[in-house]
Amino acid sequence: MQIVFLGTGNAFAPQRDWSCMLVNGTILLDAGPTLLANLKRLPADPAVIRHVFISHFHGDHCFGLPFLLLDHHFLSRTDAPLAIIGPPGIETWTREAMALAFPDVAGKGWPRPITFVEAQEGETQSALGLRFMPLRMAHADGYLEAFGYRLLLPDGVLAYSGDTRMTETLYTLIDGAHAVIMEATEYDESPYHLGHTEVRALLASLPPDCTVFLTHLDSPGPGPWDDLPVIIPDDMQIFTLGAAPSRPLRGAP
Ligand SMILES: [Zn+2]
Ligand SMILES: [Zn+2]
């Protein structure tokens, strides 16, 4: 399993770009505003993307999507299908975002075949051959729906929290995963985000061979998470994990 951290910062972070991970070369977890520039910096051809998972409709997680579609219109042309997975309303959101960002282009239709898939809480879903399970997170209650995703990849289960404060559902999200990408925004828990105490409690539930990355971070360099058995990635850092250990997993492929 390969994970490239294209953006590791929260919405206010100095010196970090916004949330986006590239998994196994073709899957995007969130689409922060800096997605396209960092994809090209790798370099990677935007046409190779097959799946985009949007955790929630905060701009630091999804405002890069219109730029990806714009690039498909003019530069990275491809007829290969793309799946965009997100909270209910993902197709309407994408259409409206495109119309706001590039009204002269939006009328041309989608630049490649796109399948929109709405996240269904706790269901094992499939898009273009990739199986995944969305789980409802707790974030910006009353304003938007936030989801974490368990990706059931051939080389193991990858759990991604998106943005969330503490919720029991997080234990289901990360259960037995091969790798976890977990938000860690503020030292103290807030109505929006996990704090140090909550992250430590979640880590205690994981097997020792699970690799945990923290993201949605603040400044680079030494920080309040350094005493935890986790990896603090920087932007553009690439990690390759070995094969997943065999153990019974919830919703395993
Ligand atoms: Zn965020
Ligand atoms: Zn958010």
C-alpha cells in the first residue's frame, strides 16, 4: 500500500497544504484546494485518478475538485471512468462548485465519464471495482454530513477519519485496519476535532502492527503529538507499507 500525503494541514495551517492523500496511485482521499498543483509536483498525471473520496463539504477538503475537472477538460484528457464518492448530494455539490468556479466550462458537461456515489452509513459499497464502507463522523453538526471511510483494498484495510470530534463510531472505523489516517487538529478536543486524549484512547484499541498517520495538522516540526506511536507526515511525503497481516477484519475483502 502506498500513501502520498499531498496535503497535511487544517484550514488554518501555516506551511502545510490542504487535506489530500493519494493512495496506490489512483485513489484520492479528499480534494483540498492545493490538490492539482501537488499532484503535478510529484509528478503524477491527473488522468490516472480513478476514485475521489470526499469526507465532507468544508472547502479545505473539496475545493480542489473543480480544478481537477478543469484540468481534465483541457490537459489531462481521458475517457477512463472516474468515481466520486461523497456525502449525499455529492453530484449536485460538484455541479454547483464547477459552475461557481468555471462557469464557462461547466456548461460543457463532465470531461470524462463520472459515477457519483452517495455514502451510505455502515454499508459496504462498491465503485469501479473498489469496495469501501462509509461511517458517519461527528463534525459541524447541523450544517453538513461528515463521513470517514474504510477502504477495502487488495493490500489491506485503510481507514480515513476525515474531520471529526470523538465518536464511538471511530472505533468501528479503525477496527483491525492495516493503516489509519486520523485527524489530529488541536491538543484539546473541540466540538469539531479530536484532541490528544482522544487520539491516545483510539490508538490503544489498535493492534501494534497498525500504522497510524496523523493529519489535518498545524505547523510542521516538533509538536504535541510526538509522544504518541504515530507518523506525522509532511506534505509530499511518500510511504510504502508492506502486505497487510492476515487477521479477521470487519468488512474485509
Ligand atoms: Zn478540515
Ligand atoms: Zn471540516
